[in-house]
Amino acid sequence: MDQQILDKIIKQVTDELAPGSGKAQSLAQAVTTASSVTEFVGTAMGDTIGLVIANVDPSLTELMGLGKYKSIGIISDRVGAGPQIYAVDEAVKASNTEVISVELPRDTKGGGGHGCLIYVGAEDVSDARRAVEISLGVLPKYFGDVYSNDAGHLEFQYTARASYCLQKSLGAPLGRAFGIALGSPAGIGTVIADTVVKAANVEVVGYCSPTKGTSYSNEVILTFTGDSGAVRQALRASIEVGKKLMGALDGGVEPKSATTPYI
């Protein structure tokens, strides 16, 4: 925050509060303290927070598996993993950063899926911050084909050119079209997976179920690659099937997109 703007805010608050009450001084100190928290970058949907640490303490770098990096960007959330992974994948294409690790905690604030914790390393903290800013900025796009109702959720993701975050987290082949299709509860995800491979000429990269490849989440997740058109075709077919099944499970209430569908 610009210091002149900060000083102006503090003065305005101080003038408006009753003299001698002690509230003006306390509030001014709180504003000053908040502005000095340089680790905070911003927030986004999915209860996602973006953070940076300019110089991780040496006692933690090895334990955290940071390798050569001292400056890191952090994407952490309570709801969603695919949208955040795809957002970070886009960010590393546009910044001088490297994905260090991707973890998928069993979370979703009581739902059937995952949250995530992603570390991005950089030689310069400004690069780490830029990667986090990009990730937060594009995140709403990747919530576009996340659908939910009271019964569960569906998620579909697509990129024409997978990069290092998708490779590290999901085994995506670099530079190729890559898709994710999942359903929760897991039974719907199973039908979605079958629909994907029947709908187009795609190559399965991975299959995850509640006890295989997930943090015991109530999901079946299929990842796959192929020609760009084939990956899109498979996703669109599975979206149609998944929405019908999820609607039937919730008494005819069709699951809704979190933002605007992009696939």
C-alpha cells in the first residue's frame, strides 16, 4: 500500500473518532500492521489464498523440499484442486518460476473432494508474487466447468498445452492437450470416466478412486490426453452425461456452473 495513501487513511480515521477514546490510535495501528504483511497477495473463489515468502527460514527449506529456492509463492484453498492446478499451470508458463510441489488434502469444507497446497519457487520474490497473482486472476475461468448441487459435484478441465504444474501433479505430457473429468459421488465419476474413453480417441493418463490416488475422497477422477479436438469432444460428452446423473440424484435439480463454462 502506498505510504501517502496509508497516512491519509489513518489521519481520516483518527479525525473521525472521538478524541481520547483510544479507538483512533488502536485502529490506526491495526491498519499500519495489516499493510506491512507483505506475505499476503490476495484471495479468490474456492476459499483460495495467495501468499509469498521472500526468504524461507533455512531450518525449513529442507523439510519443505524447496531445493535451491528461498523465495516461494503459495496457493492454498479449501474448495477445489483442479481449478487451482490449472491456474498455476498457466502461471508458470508466464513467469520465471518452477512448481516445487502439489499436495491434495482431503477437505472441500465437508464436501466430497480435495483442497490443495501448491508451492512455486523463484530466484526472485517478485517472480513468485507474479505467479501467484496470475493464478488468482485466472482461477475463476477454471471454476467455469465445475458444477454442483446439494447431491455432489462434477469437474471438467481442459488445456491445449499442458505445462509443468500439470506434469508434476497429474503426470500430464508436456505440450499436449490434457483433460480432467471427475464426479462425486464416485459412482457418477465412474460413468463419466467410461463416457470419456468411449466418446473420442483419447489416451488415459490416470484413474483415481476413493482408495487409489486420492486422499480417500468420494470421487472417481480420469485424466487423459490426445489431440485437442478429441480431448474437448470427450469432455463435452462427459459433461452432458454427468449433469443428467447429478440432477437425477438431487431430485431433478441440475448442477450449476460456479462461473461461466469454458470448455
